[in-house]
Amino acid sequence: MFTGIIEELGEVVSIEEIGESSRIRLRGPVVCSGAKHGDSIAVNGVCLTVVDSPEELAADTGEFSADVMAETLHRSSLGALKPGSRVNLERAMALGARLGGHLVQGHVDATGELLSRAPGDLDAAGLPRWEVLRFSLPQSITRYLVEKGSITVDGVSLTVVDAALDSFSVSLIPATLELTTLGAKAPGDPVNLEVDVLAKYVERLLDTRTLPEHLAKDAS
């Protein structure tokens, strides 16, 4: 599990295509600190597994490698990455740590794209104190978004300002704009979206239509 609080703005070092899958190498000294083979690190909101050997990690290069299967490449924006791309990085949360964002699984529900960005109030230097970003919203996850609810965009835990049928908006403070990839996104850029898992559990409990047929009969 993750919290959606980005620890580091990392960078793609290289991408090796292996059949329909890829091995991606990333630079992130903070998340690599103390990393072990098999650890989970979220890359733009996608939970990936560190595959480097203990010897490679002991070299302390500040880099790690992860395998990305074809399903992940097709269902997330990771397939659009290239060497030099900046990425949001977060290590799996430690048990007992503060939950600064919300419960994030690192399982992408859908991809959207940035539709627009507009500056909010200006500070004394004439720079925006915050920005409003609007993203497209695939129909498959529309029902999970509510005003002032939570959503993860490229691994960043955000609060929904308003949720329309085909889009939603969020307000970003300067720290988020500076410390995550969202500050440099341009209209048309793809993003990974993960809805609040609690909403999906509630739907499962209330609607037996989501159950397999034989379980639905037992529940009726």
C-alpha cells in the first residue's frame, strides 16, 4: 500500500524491451535508500517491484530496475515513458506510519489526460499560488468520484474539487506543482488514475450484481 505522498521526483535512465514487456531502470536516490530486492516502489502511481540483486543494490548507485509486463504497459501511461522522462516515486508505506494522503494500492483503474490548467491567485511576485487542473474521466470510473473525495493522479493523492460525468478538476498548491510531474504536464498529456478503493468495496457490498452468478444466488 501507498499513501499518494510523493517522496521524490525521479528520472527514467533506460528502457529495455523484452518481447511485449519491458525492463525499466530509474534514478531515485531517496527511494533507493535501503531498498531490497522485491521491494515495492510506485512509479507514476503504478506499483512496481525492485528486481536488482543485493549486490547491485549494494553498489549504491541511486538507481533501481523494475520489470513492466505487457498488461501494465497497455493499461497505464508507463508505455509512453522514455529515457529522461521524470516520474513520481514513492516507497510502500511502513506499518504504523502517518497516512498523509489516502490508501493507494498502486493498481491503475484507468488513464485520462490533462484537459486544461488555469492559474489561481497570484503572490506578491506575480506567480500563481495554486493552479486548477482538469482531467478527462473515463466512463468506467465516473461513479467512484465525488466532490471532495480522493483520487490518485500519477501516484499523487489529490482531493476532487468537482466531478462531472466526463471530467474532474483538482487544485494544486505550489509544493505539489514543484515536487511532482503534475507541475510540468501540458494539455493532452496522459495520466494514470486510481480511485479510492473504499468506494469499490462499498459498491461490492451494496450491489450483488458485481458478484459471480453462483455467489449472487447465494446472497439473494
